[in-house]
Amino acid sequence: MGAQLGLAFDSGAKFSPEGPPLSVGIAAPGGLPLDFTLTTLGVPILFNGVAHRIAAVAPLDVQLLPVWVDGLRTSSGRTDFAVLNALRVVSCLDERRSEYLPWRENDHRRDLVGEYRQVTRLVLNRSRIPDDAHVFRVEGWRIALIVSELVKRAIERFGCRGARFEEVA
């Protein structure tokens, strides 16, 4: 068995797995896994076809890690899925136009003071996003996985089942 996938891939750091591939259980509506899904911890799991299209557009922004999806292992031990680890974190949340609640000193998570506790309206300051950033997480709100229009089009051309896009201002 691979290492259980209980890690949040949101730090922007490369992950160096040791041993067999990671493993994850995902809900597969109708018995077939989606091409893109998130674990309960928000870790993106992608069918290799989608993952490689993203990596072709954003090779410096992502790390692909093989992952076994429980119940879908091949007899050869090969896996057709990958964890998408976003390697960029960009400080670009526009605090003036976004709607959010920050973590405060008196909250139960002092280790998160200065981060965003909740973001109900995400607005990005585009002047703070590097031109070559195609896949990234937002500093302070690493739940959001942001992709460029180029990555979005690559995913859509594949006919990806499961990906959902929301325009961020």
C-alpha cells in the first residue's frame, strides 16, 4: 500500500515521497472516477491525461505525484492518476475589494493569526501576479487553486469531467 494521502499540498513546496505511490479513496459517482476531483482536504487528484496537459502549460508551477485510487489499481501496479501539487503561492488577495474574515489573537488557532479565516468574495490584485504564473495558491488563503486562462483552456479541450471554474475579479 502507498502512503496514505492525508497531507495538505498547499505550502507551495515540493513533496519527496519515499516508497510506493501515495494512495487515496475518492467517491466515484456511478462507479467511474472524475478526471478532476478534490479530496476532503482539498488535494487535487487528476487523471493523468489532464495532469500532463496542465504540466505542459505550467511545468514550473506544478509537481505531479503518482497516486493509487483505491479500487482502481491495475494489475501491473501502474496508476492512472496523479496528485497535482501547486508549487507557487502568490500574495495577491486584494484586501480592499475582497470580503474576508482574518484569524485573530483571541481565536482558537493562534498559529493562523494573519491568515484569512474565511473568504466569501475573492478578488485578486492582478498587478501582483507574475505573468508566467499559470497554477498557484493565494498566500493566506491556500484553499483556492487558481489557474490561468491557458490552463483552463487545456483542461476544457481534454473534456475534463469534474473541473469547475469560477471567474475571480
